[in-house]
Amino acid sequence: MSEILLINVSGYDKPGLTSSITRIMAEHGLIILDIGQAVIHDYLTWGILVQIPDSEESANVLKELLFCIHALNLQVQFKPVSEQEYSEWAKGKGKERYIVTLLAREITAEQIARVSSITADHHLNIDNISRLSSRLSLYEDRTNAQACVEFAVRGTPQNLDALKAEFLHVSNDLNLDIAFQKDDIYRRNRRLVVFDMDSTLIEAEVIDELAKEAGVGDQVAEITERAMRGELDFSQSFRKRVGLLKGLSESVLERVQARLVMTEGAEKLISHLRMLGYKTAILSGGFTYFAKLLQARLGIDYVYANELDIKDGAVTGEVTGRIVDGARKAELLREIAEKEGLRLEQVIAVGDGANDLPMLSAAGLGIAFRAKPLVKESAKHAISNLGLDSILYLLGLRESDTALLAGGE
């Protein structure tokens, strides 16, 4: 008759521990039912669930294992597991799996406590906790630091809207971004990322910058703000704002372009995405002139934006062609995905305004980036505290992975 045994080992890590212990198990024909290991600050916690085919052999196995583990200067605990306990555990492995990602400048105990309490309240059990970011320095300024911890959880939340609302509340309270994704094949196989441009890839609304040059800055900025909050129809407000630019010299566009600042992490994110074989697109309610320049700088694959009408060296106050509003962005996202042979679940969309919500909803992973409250509440995910490159963590990439990519550039 077989016997099931849970073996937990702890102590300072060193090469060869696993091979030394499992070699003894191999000599007695043990079957591995589960295994896991974590190392924190060179301290090892190692667990293995084994089946001993012949229970009469268990005393000899335990004796040899105990001698080996003590010789390695480790601590060990043995716990017998009944067949019923094992069966219940095995059935639980069929539950839905999710990834909870915590993003902040630094991770605090309060953040972990609040998030883990929410997952427990919603019947989600934590299977594993991993740090994806690099080790924080004790002495360097952390103003622009990045910290990321990932929870692998299992279970079936009864109310996803309530779960999201609680995560959002904690995010606002503790300067923390929380992403909650289903851990399925699509999370590990995203292939296309589409971006809004203004206030997403660049730290400005270009139309507001042009308006300053035209002497109507305050008037246009107010309309832009209301449109981004979702208080005004985008297309109507856009035409009104462009109309106020009538007579602006074409030469101003180059001057405005020269002072535009890239958003934190944008260049790193897109260069890494390109190296990983992702396709990228700009779907912008701004202007093609600026989007094309950004495309050349970053190596973006697709660009769709609004064509500012210019005649005799001056802005006419009109746009040519169909306006790229919220509905058009979602439509373009679907068209590009179809052209690339991708499912929508494989698409990531990133934007900050209310006009980005349709494409954020259409994408498998929609991210409201440094967005207005309405957009944060409506989007599936939000990043408000870190730069765009933190999206790499949502793909499951570790800092060591991105460092390797940076070395290959």
C-alpha cells in the first residue's frame, strides 16, 4: 500500500540541494506529486509532495532523508497526507487561475496586507508570490524606482465588479496600481499593442500646444479637458477646437514638435516590444503630422490619426477625412488584429481619455494610463503611478528579462 508524504525543507541555499535530496527519493522509487521552491535573501523554502509506492519502505526513506538533510544543515518537516486530503487538493487544482500584479515605486507591507485581504474575501487562494522587479537599493533615490510583485491566485470570485472596485479603492489610497488578469494562454501570448498618442505616448495634448501658439490656449484646453472626461462628444468638440486654430502658420507645427516630451518608459517599452516581435500601432485623436514623426522615432508599425488641413502655409481650421474618434479607434484595432491574424484577446490597448474607452474595452488587455477618474473606473486595468514600461510586468516579464533585452539593443 502506498503512502503520501509532504516534505518541507528550509535553510540557507547552496548548489546541489535538490539533487542530493531527490537522489535518495529516486533510489526508493518515489513519485513526485507536487514540488515548489522559493529563495528569499539566500534563504530557501522547498516543498515536495511524494508518493511512496510501498509504505513498508517509508521508515527507511525517512531515515535516509533525515540524515541527508541534517548533513546539509537544513531543517525539515514531514507531514503524512491522507488519500482523501490529496483527492480534495487535486480537485481544487481545476479552479480558475488569475494573476494579480502590484505596481508601485516601492511595495509596502500595508499594500500586500490590503490586497491579500481582498483576494481572501473573494475566495481566491494565493498559490505563489513572486517579485518581478529588480532588488531595491537602500540608498538610491526611489522617485523613479519601480517595484512589482505578482500573486498567482486560484478560485472563482463571485462578483468581479466588486473585486475591481475594492482594488481601485486600495489603489487610490496607497499609490498602488493593481492589475487582475485571467491566467490563460492569451495572457502569455499577446502580440499587438495599440496606443493613444496625446497624454499617453507623449506628455501633452498637441491640440492644446497648437492653441497656445494661436492665442486660444485656455479656450481649447477647457474643451479638451471636458472631452477627455467624457463630458462632450469627441468629434464635435474636436471640430470646434480645430476651428479655433484657423490661420495658424504651418511653421508652428515644427516648433511645437520640438518641445514635446516622451512619456516615462515609452521608448523602453516599445523597443522591447519590437525585440519580442510585437506589432505596435498609434490610434490617435490627434494629428498625423506628429504621429508620423513619433512613428519614425519609435519604429511603430501602424499609424492612424487626423489629417490637419493646411492651405497656402496656414491651417484652414478643418480636418480632412474621417475623424479618429472613440468608435473609429475600436474599429481600427479590430482591423489591424484581423490583418495580423490575431484574436482580440491577444491585443493590448493603452489610452488616457474617454474617447479611448471603446478600444480599451475591445482589447484583451485594456489599460487606462494616467487617466481621468471616469476612464480609470471604466477600464479593465489602470496604471497611474509608474511609466509605460511597467506594462512589461503585466506580460509576466521580469526586470532581468528586460535587462537582457536592453543588452541586445
